[in-house]
Amino acid sequence: MIGSLPWISGGDFIAIINRDDRLGGSTKRMAWQAELGFEVMLKQNWDVNGDVEANLHNFRVVVTHWNLESFGSIGRKKRRLLARIQGVEKNIELCGRDNLFNLENKLKAELETVLAQEETLWFQRSRH
């Protein structure tokens, strides 16, 4: 398995085998890096021609709100999606319509995204 190999090889040369291993072996990204809206939010709220202090102050306010909206509600999103999936599955048992199967697949895909965010968040918390 490549991930468990050392990041350098001794001898007459030094070769990086796995770039992530040289940084501590983690391939996990910070939760905010995985969130697609972060870069857009940053670009919309950072004035490249503005004062650094004003930018930092504004950014702190905006990113705090964004963080709460994006990650503060992971548990709530997860519970809501699980309840909706359960309801859809009960309805599928009763009538089995194609649109219910499509909705179930869409909700399960959303749940996978939320579970990945939750996993990344727990991973980050365990490192501190």
C-alpha cells in the first residue's frame, strides 16, 4: 500500500514516493476546504484593494456566519436526511413510484456528503 511507504528513499538519490506522507501522512482536507462554497464566499467578501484590517474584520464576521451555516448544522442535516430517507422508504413499500426511488437516491447522495463532512470534522477535532 503506497500510503504506508516512507516519503523518501535513501541511497544515491532522494525521491518523494507519496507527497502527502511528507506532510504527516494525512490525505484528509480541512472541512472548509471540502466545502465548495468557501472559495466563492472568500472572493465575494475580500476586497483586494481594501485595507487589510477592515478585510480581516469583515472576513471574521462573514466566515463565522458561514461556518455556522455550513458546519454548525451537520448533525441537524444528518438527522433530517435520515428521517426523510426513512419516510421515503416507507412510501416506496406502499406504492413504489419511480419518483420516490429518484428522491431516495438524491437524499442518500446528500447524506453521503454530510457524512463525509462529519467524518472530516471529527478527524480535525481528534488532532487538537
